Amino acid sequence: MVKLARAFCPSGITSFFEICDRTTDGKLITDPELVGARGGGFSPSNGVSTEVVVSDAETNQINVSINGNPCPEAETTKTVVEMITDKVSEPYSVNVSHMVNVPIGAGFGSSAAGALGTGLALSKALGLNLTYNQVGRIAHVAEVKAKTGLGTVGPLLFGGCGLTIEPGAPGTALLDRVPVSVDHRIIVGTFRPYPTKDLLSTQDKRKEINEWGRKTLKKILDDPSLENFMKYSRIFAQKTGFVTDRVQKLMDVAEKAGAVGAAQNMLGEAVHALVTVDYVDSVYEAFKKMLPEEKIIIAGIDFQGARLIG
């Protein structure tokens, strides 16, 4: 038996966040479904396409490739496969191929997008018919265990401009969205990646991040407009010390060129600007003054979220 299924998941740009992996008395939360993050961000239409091929085997085997290259270190995807194949009694060989059309490791949520795509496609290939929340919980747990993310999975199930008001896996988290139009675009410029795992494994900046993450969410909920969302997301990046000189400058030039607002990708030395269609050209030209064209992405906003394709 050989079965094939495909899925697509938009990327996920986090604009601000609060790490939620401890109880109120400071103890680590041991249940990965309860670990997460509060925060908010966007789902650009660029993302991760995933193909899963399942065949009979004597023992379980998992092979993962990213953009055509073998990737044995893809722990998040492998954990998703392991958790789903545990639900069936027969062993299988599972080959997962991700095609990623955003920069990896620069705050685009590619590991979460790949995890969700893998979960949806593998569930389909095995005939399990898992629900979105069931797949989402598996992808969330895989991200937490691999330390590649905390709260990106939930919003990617729905797309748009997402807010995570209470943390945890899908089904536990409380999610909301800020209304955004189909006439909006996201322009992203990337200087370099930033290792998410390093930050999530250390206590550095935790207090600062969480203090400003809470303040930012409150300010946005007080006035959930796109202008306010972008304004306080930018302030979050500045107050937490993530902003470099060139990130600061790029945010400035984007807003001067007509962007609704500009903020930093969490986590990456990258800037995302929210623009209406009539300002795309002027903001893009402003980005090109600081970055080569291959480092700039113009994307629509995905309103459907993760889904099966083909």
C-alpha cells in the first residue's frame, strides 16, 4: 500500500509575545498542551507545502526533506509523525517533503507550518480523519518538545491577523482575530535568522519579554485596530531590546513610505510592514534601499489557514 496526501499551511509572523511556560508561582508547566504564549501576528500567504507518502514497512521509518534536501534533524516534523503513527497498529514508512517559500529561522513560523501540514496530510493518508484541533494539539506539542516555538500553531489554523489571548494548544488556547482586509499586504525584509531554540532555552530577557508582552496585548485589546496593533508591536520590539539599528531604520522608512505600521519578526532580524494595496510599490521601493530584492517578500494575507490540497 502506498498512499499520498498534500497540505498547505501559511507562514506565521509573530509581532509580539509573552512566554507562558510557568505557573503563577514560577514552577515549570509539565503538560506541553498547557505551555504556550500570548501574543499576536499575521499569516502571510507564502508558507509551507507538504507532501506525505506512506507505505507498508516492517518497522516504522521516517524521512524528512526540506526544499529537496534530506533533513534528519527536523525534530518537530518527526515528532508529529511519531505521535500520529502511534494511533495505528501497523508499522509504516513515512516520507515527508516540505517546500518552504519563506526564510527559515527568521520569524516566519516555518516549523509550525510544516508541523500542521504534516499532521493534516498524514491523518488523511492513514484514514484517521483527525479534526483541526486534534492535529493542532499534536503539532503544538511537537513544537514545544522540540523548542522551535510556543504559540504559533493555533493562529495558523485560521489565518488573518491573530491574537492569542490565553495560551496553550488548540482547544485550550483562547484565540481571536483583528479584522483585516483582503486589500492589505505584508511586505517582509529579512537581514538574518535568529535561533529561536536558543532564546526559548534560556532565562535571558524572560522577565522583560513577559512584562512588555502583557502590556502590548492589553493595549491592543483596548483598541483592536490594525494601526494600534502595529504601533504597540513595534514598541514591544524596542522595549525588549530585540531591535537592531538596521531593523529600526527599516521600520522608519517603511512607515514614512506609507505603511500602516511596521514591526519586527519574533524571532528574527527581519521587519514586516502592513500596507494597503495602493502603498505596496512605495513601501517596496523603500525596502529595496536597504535590502536586495531576494531578501524581500510581498505577500497577501491568508484567511483560510492550514488545509489539505490536491
